[in-house]
Amino acid sequence: MISSKAFTFRDNSLSPIWDKVRNGVRLTKEDGLALYASDDLIGLGRMANEVARSKSGDSVYFVLNRKLEPTNVCVLSCKFCDFAVKAGSKEAYEMTLDEMLSKLRPDLHEVHITAGLHPSWPWEFYIDMVREIKTQFPNVDVKAFTAVEIDYFSKKFKKSHEQVLRELYAAGLRTMPGGGAEVFSERVRKELFKQKIGAKTWFDVHKTAHKMGINSNVTMLYGHIETIEERIEHMLRVRECQDETNGFLSFIPLAFQPGNTGIKTRNDFTSAIDDLKTIAVSRLMLDNVPHIKAYWVMLTAEVATIALNFGADDMDGTVGEERIAHDAGAISPMELAKGKLISIIHEAGKLPVERDVWYNPIEIYPAKGTTVVSKMPYLNSVPFYHEFAPALKNIEVAPLMPSVLGRFARLGTVSAGPLSLRDFMSVSDRFDRLEYGIAVKGNAHSVLLFSKYGWSDLKGKRIGITSESSTSIELLRILLEKRHGVHEYEFVKLHPAQIQNNLSDYDAVLLIGDEALRNGELGGIPGFDQMYDLAGEWCSWKELPFVFAVWAIAKDVPAEAKTQITHSLENSLVSSAGHYAEIGREHGKRLGMDDAAVDAYLQTFRYRFGIDEHAAMAEFEMEWESLKRNNRTVPVGHSIAA
Amino acid sequence: MLESIRTRVNNGDRLSREEGRWLLQNASLLDLAELAETVRYRLNPERRVTFVIDSNPNYTNICNIDCIFCAFYRHEGDADTYTYTVDEMITRFKASAKRGIRTVLLQGGVNAAIPFEYYKEMVRRTREEVPEIHPHFFSTSEIIGMSDVSGFSIPEVLRQLKEVGLNSIPGGGAEILSDRVKKKISNKKGTSADWLGVMREAHKLGYKTTATMMYGHLEKDEDIIEHLSVIRDLQDEYHGFTAYIPWSFKPGNTPLEKIIPTYATGTRYLQMIAIARIFLDNFPHIQASWFSEGKKIGQIALSFGADDFGGVLEEENVHASANFVHTTSVKETVDLIRSAGYTPAERTTLYDIIAEYGPEEYPAAVLNSARLSVHTDAGAIMHSLPIIQAAVLA
């Protein structure tokens, strides 16, 4: 279940739609039209905000990024663009590679490159562009080239889409922007941008990219001549593609700005109501797209702030140069510094999370007096969060993987959560333990080592380790060394974006959480004959449960917040007991699990701790300490993809 | 707490100060909006948003009360002072009336050189010579100033003004009705009791007035609840307030800019609108100001409890002095209301409906899109304040 909240609406027609949404039932085109037709803006916002919270908690993401537009020379003349000019025009500019590099800084995390379709630049120039940036700024991820550009390269350089993308991938391209989608309607395309690629080509490029490990975004340009029906159809096509490839990171509605484009719209600017509705409807329709972006440059920072309560969970970033929007009379300032973004997100009552291009949290910036509670984004943790809703506004929830939670707990920016056992041990002087956690006696089904070899043959082998994991890595070490006598092996961290990993490069792979569960449910990973359940291994060896995580709250959290967090957890556990199939249904569906499988899976866990769990924690601590004493710990290397 | 407040709001019960404060500090933005809409549709069930075709000129910029949030006033002897004669103002009113203006909201500095007769003359001649225009003249500070100059008591000043035809006064000058804050930002303007006292006397005589609040400077949440609370109490006495109008402090060119360099955000504005709609159960209308907060935020405020979109403000100088400029026109006002999903309706100063406008219908008044701004120095727009939407450039 996405939400336990039974809303009442001013517009009754929203009630059946909300029932569908909160039970994870997919909305139809008719539902989408009904949402747009409703005059209950606040009702739409409440639904969308609740869905966004189920995905991202209170987090609102931003990235330190910069936009590079290497040239404004373009062979096309799209009606809605007043950025592009023809070669030889006096406004034309072309950057050299050095000029581009001079605009970057090592503390950026993303560079967003789009350019006009230049009539004479050679293919090698584009490859060099990506490679040089990656070489000189290894921390800066290159998000480059819209489908329009990729298709142009394909035609101009006589390579297939796949070949173009493969060469760019080899140079270091890992994500693509979502531009050029406009509205997926032939009618609109013929009217406004008939020289540009249509939906079929756009999706072909993106699907090809997704399949080879390049993630992307998808935009929708609204507020010109498109109909509401065309907007909904646009969203449905995105949803359909995402079902197939799961490669979209975010959906970005872009409010059209007429500027000097000459396109006649009803009003000079889209209405704020339309902007917010579009954000909310996107969040509700696109159940399989992780993030909805309030792109402040187009939307104005003011409306973007409000949009953070209407379903958006991403602000884009500190974009340094936004020529396209600016030239058309965008009413946002050119640059919003990081501090400004943080304060805007605070003002919306949300939690600023600085991210990389894949939405991995780099840093979080809670407002003063805020208590941040981590939400473990795995199916096995659903019972903790089913009714977790502390009434205090200054308790905020952020979904964090175990390893990230551990890092933030050590930094002191996260104050409560189900800490991975090993991380809890490292902060136990500053955190109080609650009698809740995640333990299992027997198989856990979600901490799995997929291996091409039996335990004893793993000597000298290369083991890929999920970067999400914290305690499970140590458990694997203990099992390898103490139980099976394997002391030589290599741990290599997998890339945090699953789609980026080629698992066949490894002799064994440790996955946890939903990724492990999904692959386990499928019967394993092809090529890996063995599948070891690490909890099961431990339990049959020690005849004790295994404790993965323990709920803990920082000692400096105010008493009122502590009480609320504890009560909220207790409520969740009590109300979810006996209803596992129902509360885990929506999450399970994403992993291909039916009600019975979800119920059986959740039944295996022990969420309340007793004497056995305490004994298990002590045993783990002893084994781990002895490993460390013997100086046996093998460092974890990084994979090339990272 | 939220559930008990929701039940009380649904039952039409009045919220306590404690409940108001709790909502302001703990309720999420959309919970506030939901409660505000409950009250809005109980009091104003139509999906209609009103507006007034008005102008906000000033007869003088000489003022002796030195508010640190104001960029408009000048002292006697400054180079750029002005005081218009009644003749000059009447000429301007006539021109406004020709362009379809229905209401003039007239205010000026507190200028001790102007005799009481000037104000009476202004009202009397407006009524006689420009009957198309409703005079919505003189804030509480000016009325106190008239009392000081004339030696008449405040009730007497109000009575004499009423005699010559004044029946509504604007609600400006309230700022925050909390003396802790008022002392800091407008020491010479008098206390909360002074503002409330003038309003009480006016309501007693049958005047209709509005109540305003200026937030986003030195006030705390408690001060806002205090403000709402005292105007709600006064409203219980005579029901003389037609509407409540909050706006955010505009720091440009003001002494207070050094302490408060940035605008309060749109989110804060929506909270201010919503909390007022929930708390002020005896105020018929809440006015959203596209003018002070930007058109898009103004539109959104209509979903947070506001049912009025204010005036088209043919002329306005006070915010303009703070380099804060929004221009619009009657047509655009109607379009903004309509594209937000409401039926636009033109009203009088006293909130009587003049006409509703169906699809593609517009008021006969045809104003230019730009205001006829005599003293506006609209040079640098939004110089240091990047997060609010600036003037429309197109």
C-alpha cells in the first residue's frame, strides 16, 4: 500500500482515483483526464505529495551542475526555439574544447550538454568532448545529447543509434537528458517542429541507451497548442517505455515560454494552476518513474518551491547557464546558488539532499532543529513505515541505503533509523538502541551471494559487492574466512546504478535488499550456479538469528521527537501485523512478487528484539572484532564503472 | 492535534490562539490549504473570484513618522518631495474615471503642513465632481494626523469626513499589531491600540474598512497569531471589516533592508493566506495580491482560501519605490482569474458584485497594460532578490 491515508476531497470524483493510487492500482487515461478536469487543486496536490513521500520521503534532490551549450548553430528551425541561429549569423558562437573545459569545476557533479545540430563539426569532436571532460574531471558525470542530437549524429555520420551510443558510452557517457521529447503527438509535431524527430525515433534512441546502461530523463513541453489528452497520452507512452527498460530517472514537465517564438498561446505564461496540476498529474500517472522534477529555471523558483508540495521531489540544480530559457524571456534568475536551493527546499518544509546523476545522496542539509529519520527503501522494512507519520513537522524522513545511512549517522546529519548492525557499532556511543530492528533466523532471501564457484573455490576470486551494503559485507568476510577458511579474495564495489554493472565480469556477486530479492525470485542470475543465503549460512553455523539492522536514535534528539518516533514505529508494527500481504502489495508488485510471496517473505523477519537477537549481535561483534584483530580485512576496491 | 482541529474547522468552530499557533508551526502546507478551503467555501460557496478596478495614487510623499520598512516617504525640504493640490488630484481622478476606474484608494504621508480642510475638500469634491469614483481614502495614520492638526478628536474627524461623503477607509498601516514589533519598525506610528482604536471608531460610525498585515520582517509566529486575534476580536464588535489582506515586506531601498535583505517566500505567503482564512471566521473575504507576491503565487493563493484578487492598481508608488513592480491590466486580471479556474467578477470597494464575466467577456474599462506611474523609478528590478518572480518582461 502506498499510503494508509484515507483522504476526503472537496471534489468527490477524486476519491475512487485515490483508492486506486494508494493501493498501487495503475491509473488509466480516463483517470488522467479526470484529474486534469478536477478543480480541486489541493486534492490533487495531497495525493501527489503522498505518492512522492512514499517514494522519496521528505527528500528533495538537487545536483551541483552546470549546463554547457557548445554552439547555438543549428540546422533546424523549430518554432518554439529562439536560441538556435544559422551558421554565419552574427549571433552564432562555437566553443572550443578548451573553452568548454574552462567552464567546469571539480566540485560539480553533473555537466548537462546540449547543443545546436552543427552542420560541420566532426564526430570525433563529440567523442573528445565527453572523454576529455571525464578525464579531466572524473567526479563530473556527463549528461549529454538529446535524442534529437543522437539521431542527427546517426544520420550525419552514418552510424546506427546503437553504434553512436556505444562509442559515446566508451568515451564515458552515462546519462542523457530528456529534451527533444516535446509532446509525443504527430499533430503537434507537424504543426510546430516538423523537422524534428518524432516519438518513435525518440523512444528508439532512449530504449537503446537504457539497454546498454545509459540512464536518461524525459521531458514534456506543455502550455502551447497541445491538448490535455495529448499530455496524458505523452505520460502513458513514457510509462509504457519505462515498463520495458526501467531506464528513466526523472520526468520533467517544462512550461512553454512564448518569448519571441511567435507561437500564439492563450496567455503569455502558463497558469500557476496548470503548472502545479501538471506536476501532480505526472506524479500520479507515472507510477514507475522514480522522480518528478520541478525545473525551476522554466517554472520560476517561486512556483517550483510550491511544486515541491505537489509531487515534485527534485529541483534540478545550480545550473550555471540557461541560455535557451533565458533568451525566450525566462523570468528566473540565471543562477541559483546551492545555498539558495537549500533555503528554498527548507521553506517548502522538505529535506535538501545533494545527489549525483543517479540520485545517490552525497550530502543532506537538514534545517536547524530538524530530526532526520532514515527510511530503509526495501520491502523487508515496509512494516516499520506503514503508519510512520510523526505529527511533528520537524521530523523528516529520507530513504537511504544502509551504507549511506551509516555514513550520515557518523556525520551526525541523520538522527534515527534502522542502522546496519556494523554501523550501529561504530556510533553506539552517540546513539541509543531501540528494541526494534531487522533480524532473521534462517534464510533472509535478500542477502544473497550469487557465485560461479562453491565457497571453498572462491579463493583468489573477484567478488562484486553492492555499494548499498554495510553489515552484509562483513558477514560475507566472516563466512569466507572464519567458516570456510578462504582468506584471499578481492572485493570490488559495484556501481550504485544497477543498470551500469556488467555482472558477468565477476566470479561472485553480493546483492542485498530488493535487488537480491528480485534476482532470487527469478531463480538466480544466469551464469552464477550457486546462490547462497548469507543469513541462512550464519544461522545454521551459529544456531542464532542474524541481525542486519537495529533501530537507533541519536542521544541528542529532543525528548518529544524521540517519543514521537518510537510511538510511530510501534503504531506501524502493530497495525501491519497480520496485514503483510496488503501493506507490501504495491512494493512486492514492483519486484514481481504476489501477495502470498510478499506475506511469506515478511513473515520470515523478526522486527522486535529479544534475548536471541542480543546474543546474535554479541556473536557478530565478537567475530568481526577477531577478524579486525587478525588484520584480515581486505579492502574494497572500486569497479571501473564507478 | 491536527485531527481535532480539522473536526473543529469542519464544525465551524472558532480556533483558539493556541490552535492557530500550532497550525502555523506544524501543519503541512496542504493541510493548511485543505482547512482554508473548507472555510472559504463555507463563507463564499461560489467558484468566483472578485476584483476591483482601482488606482492607488498618493497626494504627498512628505511624512514625519519614519517607518524603517518604507522606501516611499520624504522629509520636508528633501529635493524630491511633492504635495498635490485638491484641484490637481480631482483632475487626475477625472482622467482615471474616464479610463473606467471605479475606486481610488488614496493615501499619503503624514504631513503636518496640510490642514484638515484639505482632506474634507478632497472627499467632498470627489463625491460631487467625480461621482463614478468611490473614494477609499486615508489610512489610520493620516486620520490620527488630521486629529493632531485640527485638534478634533478621532471620532470627530471621522464624523466630519463621513459628513462630506467618506464611507470606507483602507486598512493599511496595521503592519503587525504586536507592540513588540511595531516599536522596532514604526516607533512613531503609534501602538496597535491606536490602529485598532481608529478602526473601532470608524466601524462604530458605519464605515467599512479592510485590515492588512505586513509580514516577513521582525515578527515571529506568535506575533502573527496576535495580529489575527486582535482583528478577529474587533470584528466581533461591529463587523466593519470587509476583507483581510496580508502582504510581505519589500526591503528594497528601505532602512530595514540591512537587517532583512530578502523577501519572504511564496510558500510563506500561502501559509499567511491560509492561516488567516482558517482563523478569521468572521471576515467575509480574504484578498490575494498578485501585485505584492507575483501573478503565479497570486493565482495559487486562490486555492489557499483567498476569494478576491484585489485591484488592478492603475497607479501605485509605494512598492514601486522599493523597486518592486508588477504591471497588469484589467484584461490580464480577468485572464489570471479565469486561467486559475474561477469566474471573474468585478466588485465595488464594499464587495458588492458589479458584473460576472463569462468566457471571452471583459469589463468595458480598457486600460493600458502599463500603469500611468508618475513617480515610479522602476529602474533596477529585483536587484538583490533573485527568488521572487520579477516583472513580466514580455
